[in-house]
Amino acid sequence: MAQKRRTPQPGWATVEAALRSHGATLQEVKAAVEGNQAEVRDLRTTVEGNRVEVRELRTAVEANQAEVRELRTAVEANQGEVTDLRTAVGGIRDQQGATLEAVDTVRLAVEDMRSQNRLTIEAVESTKAALERRIDEVDRDSRSRDALLEMAVRELKVGLQQVSLDVRDVSTKVEALARIEERVSALERRLA
């Protein structure tokens, strides 16, 4: 029989050293586990925060989808309005053609009026010049008549003054004659 070889059993010191060595390792493992647990808690908090954000984003996306549906409805309604506006613009373009023709007609009428106004202005200016000449002529004639009348008035004034003097002289003579006549009457009464 073969002999079994015996493995030496570690001694108490070896076991103790191994336990101490393992104790230090266990302490390190325990510290690592606690650190990992803290990280897991942090990650759970972050995941919860992300879940809240995801819910908020889903709500926002749903609101945006509703808004997009409303905008699509508005766009479809606006397309009808655009069609109406295109039709209206076509009508306006047709009216513009007629309006342009009317504007040309009015422009021609205005040009004709301007031409007539020019002729009228020329006639008025010609009449004005003739009237001014006639007024100047009448003014000259009037001034010469005024000068002649002024000389005649002066002559009449001088003549009137002379007549006035003559009247005074005659008046004095009439008074003298009246006194003489009174004397003659008085003498005739005495003689009678």
C-alpha cells in the first residue's frame, strides 16, 4: 500500500495570519460593497429622476402632437382660404386691366383739360394785358381831364372871388342908393 502523504496542517499562527489577512480583505470588500450600495442608491435616484423626466417628456410630446394636429387642421383650413384668395387675386387682376384702361382714359382727359387750360390762360393773359393798357390809357386821360378841371376850378374860384368883390361893391352901391332913395322920399313928403 502506498502511503499517503500527509499534508502539513497549518499551524495556529498560520490560521491566525490567514484570518487576519482575510479580515483585512473582508474589511476592504465590505467597504467596497458599501461604496457600491451608495452608488446603486445614487443610480436609483438618477433613474427615478430620469423616469420623471421621461414622463414629463411624454406629456410634452403628447401636447406637441395635439398641437401638430391643430396646426394641420388650421393649415387645411388656410388652404381653403388660399384658394379663395387666389380666386380673388385673379378677379383683382381682371379689374386692374379695366382700371388701367380707365386710368388711361382719365389721363387723356386730364391732358386735354391741361391743353384747354393753357389756351384759357393765354387768352386771360392777353385780355389782362389789353385791360391793363386800356386802364393806363383811361388813367392818363383821366389825369389830363383832372388837370384841366383843376385849372378850370381855379379860374372859376378866381372869377368867383372877383364876382364876390363885385357883389360887395354893388351891395355897397345899392345901400347908398337905398339911403338916397329914403332921402328923396323924405324930401317928396316934405314938399307935398
